[in-house]
Amino acid sequence: MGKASIDIGSNSVLLLVLDEDGRRLHDEARVVGLGKGLGDRGLFQPERMEAAEAALIEYVAVAKQYGVEPWSIKAVATSAARRAMNAETFFAKLQRTLGLRIRIVSGDEEARLTWLGAQVDLPASAEPRVVIDLGGGSTEVVVGQLGGSDMPSEVRQRISLEFGTVRLTERFIAEDAEGRVLPESAGPLAEFLDVEIRRIPFALPPDCRVIGVAGTVTTLSAIRSGLDAYDGDLVHGASLTKRDLQDFIDRLGAATRAERLEMCAIEPNRADFLFAGAHVLRRLLTSLRVDHLIVSDRGLRYGVLAG
């Protein structure tokens, strides 16, 4: 019998279905913007809940096609659900109507599961691994070490930072009438990120391998690779350098809203949030003293099924 997971994030909802041998049967992501307009302690908006529910109705139907019943799907919700005052009520309704049991995970648990999932299908190596999970509402930074035949993999340190691409865009990014980012937006954003990154309460290891996961990272990588349609297998294992990220910052900041949508045609619902996301990634790489990150198309939805 197969197994399935659903990851309900601040911006995207993802479904993964694996067969009993761990082979991927279905893997899908939709941008629904559940955390849009939420702030630090607000409410899910009705239109955002409708979009999320529509996606989940279809996901439950897809899982059933593979023999996975709704009650057995491992569904987790992250940053937006931790902040929304009406999250529990919304999820209780979904359990009644769909039979889907949704668990709101803590930031630490999200970080641990993401680290486990990010390693799937990447080559083994001996150096410490730092996983950056850049979401819409939070950013997880997790340090761990792959195990060998006689030693399990180990998550050593982790932190969930309470900023993500949606929250940062809503807080810092102002635009002109055509959608260009106003130059005065970048300075406060950069200053905020530098302060928050300096608050990470542990030393980030030198000579580490940095792995980036989630929709901003994979979308930037797909655009960088010139893909016409998203292909997770082509994105998985690719690199994004600090120079690539600075190029995205320059191009996205100078683009009109229409130009930004054209540039991000592969995933247009993420277009408005990529500018802030590229800033986060570049500043984290600078803090880690590395030039690039490895892109992982796996992440939390895989970690939920792995343990």
C-alpha cells in the first residue's frame, strides 16, 4: 500500500504519494497563498481558505486513486497555521468534510523534518550539511551530519526564524505604479535580515554543504536553468551561486509587475515574493561563508514520510 503526505505552508500546498517501496507516484505543488495578509497574529482570509480547501479536496481524491485513504495521509501545517487564530477551526472543518487530519508542527519539528527530507536523492558526502528551508512565513536553518552504515544521520542544531518571503514582502517591499520595487525598500530589508541572522544562537560550521529547499529556491533554479515548464528532477541537485542571487535581485527589483510575471512565467504566483527570497538566500550564504547552495526538490513532504 502506498503512503502520502501533504505540506500546508504559508504560500504553497504540496502533495506527495509514494508506493510501498518508496518510489514516487505523484508529486504536486500549488500556490494558494494561505498566509497572505496574515501578519504575526491574524486570521486566514476567506478567499485564501477557499483556495486551500479546493486544492486539498483534489489532493485527497488523487491520494484515493493510489489507495491512500484521507485519514492515513500525513498532513502537516507550518508557519501560517502557527500564527493564524482561526487555524484550528479551519482544520477541524476539513477533518469533518474530508477526513483529513492536519497536524500543526512546531518550528523545531518543521526544521527537523525538512532536514531529513532535503537529503533524499542527493549524493552522500562527509562534510556537515546546512539546510535552508525558505518558506512564505518562516525560514528554517538546520545543521546536521549524514550517517554511515553503522551510524544514523544526525540533526545537530536547528532554528526556525520567523520571517519568510510573503511576510518580508508585505512588511518591507513598496512598489511604484508599474510594480517596480522602490529603491528605498532594499535597505531596511537588508538591515532587518542581517540583525535576525546574527541572532542565530549557534555557530554555523565552516566547510559545510548548503542545501536550499522549498518553492522560492526551486523556482529561482528553474528560471536560472531556462526551463519552460517546471521539472523537479532537473532542478534537484542544481546550484545557485551568490552571483546568481544578486543577478535576480537586480533584475527583479528593476522589473515592472508585467515583466516580473513574464520572467517568472514558470511559477507566476511566486513572482512578487522572489525579490525578498533572493535577498534572504544571498545574506545567509554570506553568513555561512560559502559561494553557492545545492537545490533540493524534496524537503518537508519527504521528511514527514521518513520520520
